[in-house]
Amino acid sequence: MSAHEHAPVGGRIVTGPFIALLVILFIAVVVLTQRFAFGLGAVTNLSDGYPWGIWIAIDLIIGTALGCGGLVMALLVYILNKGEYHPLARAGLMTSLFGYTLGALAVLIDLGRYWQGHNIMLPWLWNPNSVLLETALCIFVYIVVLSIEFAPAVFERFGMNEARRRLHKILFVFTGLGVLLPMMHQSSMGTVVVLLGYKLSPLWQSHMLTPLFLITAFTMGFAVVAFESVLSSVSLRRPFDTEILSKLTGIMAWLMLGFMVVRYGDVIRLGALPLAFAGGVKALSFWIEFFLGAAAVILLLPKANRSSPRLIFLGALAMLLNGALYRLNCYLIGFDPGDGWSYFPSLGEVLVTLGIFALEIMLYLMVVKLFPVLHAARREARAAAA
């Protein structure tokens, strides 16, 4: 078997955990039925002061960053020609496809006039002065690009070798777009909160938000690849990709350290650090974010730690949570519209968010068991060990 082949994991799809996830999804669908029948006010705590909540902050802003595994692996494997990371590329691509598709779904759920969501396809209705236009268009096109990039796995599954061969001749074009597009809109997500001005706490408000959001797309993209690899090895009883991950976590550690230097150096430069000692929810969230980043560096930077799947998992998890909390702080926790407005997600909002993540996990389990996504060498290593 070739060193670059992939194979379905196989096994039962409907298991105990799968049924539990299905129950969560069903509850979310019930809530969504109420939302679409009676409007956002029936199931959310959104208001004029807080026009977006966790459906945007978590499902879209954080969810798409979790979907940047395809970006970082495409950059490493196909742009920088680091072929040793190829076994992780297709899994990262699939994670991106799910993350972005469900993020787009979250946007449609959050739109007040969801029936006009197709207007993004009508150029004469565009507002060229809106940063959200660029973000929306990039996300839409990127989902199409990801679908094309993932098509070889589908062709392999159904023996469509000729179609796969023809696609590979032009796939480099979509690979290039697959690196460019997420870099454009992930940075634009930072630009959106720059526009909040004084309404965003100085602990996060900065003209550096645009590059910082782009960097967190990379930190979270790398982290989700390592996190998913270790977790799938445990849950699917497959050998760990320790040799590959030990190299990848070296990149992750230095990238995380670089992010922290830029991020917290910027806070000091702007004179906002005293606010971190002022108490309150914002200060607490700032320090949790800081210590999560520090934990990731401490766990992943020493070479001795990079051979331990447990420490790789914990370091990747800390790195994921650091990026996620940074983005949540920018979009919700650090945001204050004034005039006595307050926001805390309703039970319905939480249930829908849990349902979206449950759907993503279900799709992951189904696809890796039915399609050649995970590297086949891992399956052979398991057989040899037995």
C-alpha cells in the first residue's frame, strides 16, 4: 500500500455516543422549529444592544477558526512542500469543510430575515463598503472550494478513478484558493471588531485585531489537527501519529509563543494592562485567556513533551481554548454597548449551539468510517501491532 493512501475506518456507525449526539441534535431541531416559526425573540436573548450572541460568536467566529485545519495543512503540505505531514491533510480538510458549512448554517439561523439569505448571490444588492460583504463572499466561495478539494475522497470511495485523475490535474488551483480565501476572511473578522471602537474593552481593542485574528486562525487550525488526531486515535482505537505530531507541535509551540508576544505586547503598548488588575468579568476572562496560552507553550515547547500523546492533547486543547476565548472576548465578553444593555445566552441558544457541534461530530464519525479520510498506514500499524 502506498505511503500516501487513505482508507475508511469501517465499523458500526450507530453506536451509543452517536445516539446521544442524535438526541442533542433532535432537541436543537425542536428549538430551531420554534425560532423559524416565531422569530429570534422567541428563543434568544438578543436585543438592539446585542444584535449578535453565541450563534455568531461561537458557531461562526470560533467555529470557522476550528475549521482552519485544512488551511494550515494545505499550506504546509502543498505550498511549503512538507510532504511528511500529508497523512494529516485530508482529515484537516474534512474538518474545515464541516466547520465552515455549519458556520454558514449558523449565519442563516441568526439572520432575522433568513428568507433573504440568497441576496448575497445578487451583486446589485451588495454594499461594497461593508467588510461583512467580503467575509460572506469568501466563506461562501471557500465552502465550494473545500467541497472540490474533498471530492477525491468521494471519487476513491466509489471507484471513480478517471474523474479523480482529471480533477487532480487542476486541483492545484483550488488548493491555492483554499489557502488564500480563509486568510482573507479570517483577518476580516478582526476588522469587524475594530469598528466597534470604544464599545470594545481596551484589553482587546486594537488596530492589531486584523493580524491577530489571522494568527489565531493558524494557532487554532494547527491545534485542531493535533487535537483531532489524538482524540480519533483514542476513540477509534488507532495508533497515535506521534512521529508526525511531534514535528507539528514544534511549529505550534513557536507560533503560540509568537502570538502571545504580539498580543500582550500590544496590550502593554496601548497602556491597557492596568485594566487587567481592575477586577470584574473582563479582567478574569483576560487572565484565563493568558494562562491558557502560557499552558500551551509550556506543554508543547519542550522537545521531551512532544513524544507524549497526552501532553500533545492537553497542549493542543489549551491552544484551542486560548484562541476560542480570545475571539469570544472580542465579540461578546469584552463588548459593552452601554445604556444598560446586557446579554446572557438563553437555553435555546445554548441548545442550538450544542446541536451544531453534535452534528459536526456525527458527520465526522460517519465520513471517516465510510470514506478514505484517515491515513491507511495507521490501520496497517494497528494490524502489525496485533
